[in-house]
Amino acid sequence: MSAKGFSMNCQGYNGMIYALCKDGKFDEAMRLIQEMKSQGCKPDICAYNTIIYHLCNNDMMEEAEHLFGNLLEEGVVANGITYNTLIHALLRIGRWQQGLRLANEMVLHGCSLDVISYNGLIKALCKEGNVDQSMVLLQEMMEKGIKPNNFSYNILISELCKGRKIKMEHILTSSTAFAVNIDRCSTTRWHPGDFPLLPASEGHFTKYL
């Protein structure tokens, strides 16, 4: 760009990187990252997030993880978008242990998990049959003041009722407290059982790694 007499700022580079990634031109996007560095325009986390997001969406997880490692080595501070993008991509391909590990790392670095993050982790754990851990995460959400939504409860109801593991009032009481309406199709699957909510506290992610 500079050879043609143009002076590109970081915002301009980020726009070009987005356009290239949208077209699947990741090599060209990475070349722009290198050009930014050579022009004294340090790539920010927005540039890296764009590439990581599109790599994950194109099933290029290895490349996304490699880029994540590189940006950390270069001193770029990852944000919640970075972590959530990678976590959801890992969970989508069944790598829930790595997803939990990254979620723990995310919290340690000062980024907060939101309801979408927790829902993704809960769904992944349920799919792997780790219902107990899913219940712990649900309670941890509530202890941190994060309001569970319909999805939070419905995924648990579906899995818990398969094993006749939980009393209906545990979930109903919790959902009522947060003004969440559980789907009728979920409540019709309830069966009585004995499975109290587990105690929850900070740092549960590390228990499952």
C-alpha cells in the first residue's frame, strides 16, 4: 500500500482483513498482518479476532489455535470475543475438555463468561454424559449473578430426565426465581428422582480437566 502512495491505518487494515477472511483468503489476510507490523501499525485484537472467527467457521481449528498462541506470544491481550470464539468452536467439534480449559484460562485473565458461554459448556458436558458437572455450572452461573435462560434449563431437563435423576422442583424453583419459562415440551419429560443440586464455588472448571 505504501509503495503506491497510500498510508493505511489500523482501521483500514482491519477492514481489508475482514473482506479477505470473508472470501476465505486467509494467507492474504496473514500477509496483511505482517505488512501492518512492517509499517509500524501493530495489529490489534480486532484483526486477530476476525481471522480466528473465520478460521473456526471454516473448520480450520488447528490454524486458529496456532494463531491464538502466536498473538499471546506477541503480547497481544485476548478478550472475551477471542476466548468465546475458540471455546464454542472447540465444543462444536467435541473437544469439551479443551473448551473447559480455555474457559478457565479466560476467567484467570479477567474475562467474564456470559450466559452464552455457560450454555455452550453445559450443552457440551451434557452431550458427553457429564450431567453432574453441568448442574454445577448452572449453579455457578446463579452464584455469579448470571441469569440462566430457557436454553440453560431445557438442555439440562432433556438430559437429566433420560436418567430419572432429578426432582422437578429443583429446576422449577430456580427457573422461577429468574423469571424463566421452561418450554412445555421439556416439562412433560420430567420424572421423579433423587439428585440434589451440587455445591458450587469459584474455579469449578479445573475439576473436569
